[in-house]
Amino acid sequence: MQRLGKAWSLVLDQSGNEITPLVHGGILFVHSGASLTAVDAASGTPLWKYQRKSRALPARHGSSTQAGGRA
């Protein structure tokens, strides 16, 4: 135990969530914020990163009970 030390670290996108990474076949998959990153679990080398594009939601006018813009 005395010889244990940090092997590598990875800076993640800012996120308000606590995340649990998934490991499969030596690849670490970690989701943070709007991105998903695949990392070589042994070396810490990032393999790829998917960044979700931000979608602006249309403004809502009225409530869902209105039909044709009339109450």
C-alpha cells in the first residue's frame, strides 16, 4: 500500500451531477455535463469525446389547454 500513487487524472466538463463511470473492455466511459468521454482505463489517454449540441427550446405561449391560441 505504501507504493500506491496516482496513475492518471482527467479533467471533466462542469456538471451538477455525481457520475458513476462505466468500464468495458478496458475502456472507461464517463458522462459529465453535455459530454461523454471514452478513456483508455490503463493509461488515461482520451480516445474520443462526444459533445451534445445545445438545443434552444422554443418559447411557450399559453398553456397546453389552449387550442388554436384561444382559451
